[in-house]
Amino acid sequence: MHGSTRTRPASKPAGTGLNAVVWIGRSRALVLRDRVDGEPDEAEVLMPDAPAATPLALAEVAHFVGDVDRVLVLGAEDLRTALEREIVAIGHQPETIREAEIEGPVDRDVLLAKLRRLA
């Protein structure tokens, strides 16, 4: 058997203390993420009608999520799954992602309440 040996860090790196919540629907994604000063950042990404352009929109959402300890992804199952794959592709560990199916559209206040519960 051949393979490479990678060393693992002795302990998990310290967390950022920041979290994010995403609601993704057919026409848009709404993202709220913590900032160091305690106020949330907010972004809205329009989801394209053309399926070929969807990966670019998902990448934009994932990059806005950025470096957080946990991310809660809400919305339709197929879009959640695609977004979760993109979030993992930019470097998040799968165990940092939480998910839930929720009817939408969802407004900022609902996401803010969910973001506060992640803390």
C-alpha cells in the first residue's frame, strides 16, 4: 500500500467566534454573518435564471460567509446541498455546517434571530 503521511495538528485551531446564517431560494440568497464588533454584515445575492450561472452565484455566497465557526444554511434541499459543497470547497470543514429546510422567502429578522442562537 502506498500513500502519503500527513501530520495533523495536535489541537483544533482557535475559533473565530463568528457565525453566519444563509437562506437560499430560487431567486436570491440572503446572508447574515457576525462581525468582530457584534453587528451583523448582510448581503443579498441574486440567483440567476440560467443554471450555468448558478455556480458563480453560489461561490459569491460562500465567499461572503467567509471564515466563521458555524454556518446555518436554510432553504430548498437542492440549493442547500449545492451551497454546502461550495462552502466546503473554499475551506470549511463539513462539521461546521448546519442545515434546515425552511419555507421562504425569509426576512432579515428571522435570520438575525437564528444567527443569535448560533452564538
